[in-house]
Amino acid sequence: MLILSRKEGEAIVIGKDIKVTVTEVKDGQVRLGIDAPKEVDIFRKELYDAIQQENRMAAAPNITELKEIIGRVKK
């Protein structure tokens, strides 16, 4: 993990076309502005984790449903 110190108004560049700027530091919180192409998805980490969990659950086989389908096919 790369750790950088930036002051308000300073930025970092990721790759060729993503820029992250510190817009405000106040009461222990940092506000960031992110300039990136529209095709780049940007999520808060907790939301990204929730999406990944939902995807895993949706992709997991439902054994009860599979047994029911197999039973129908065998008839």
C-alpha cells in the first residue's frame, strides 16, 4: 500500500486519466474529488464489499432448486 500525505488543494494522479484531489480537511474528515473517465466505476469500499457479497450469493447454486429441476427433467 502506498501512503501519501497531501494538503487541501493538492492531488495525486493514478494512471493516465484519474486524478484525486483533497478538497477539504475538516473535523477529522477528508473530502476527496475524483476526476475519472465515465467508464471507471468508483464506489465507497463498504458499498463495493456489499455488491461483491450480493454477486457471490446470486452466483451460488441453490441446491434445493437444482434438485427440483433435476427431478423435473428425469420425469
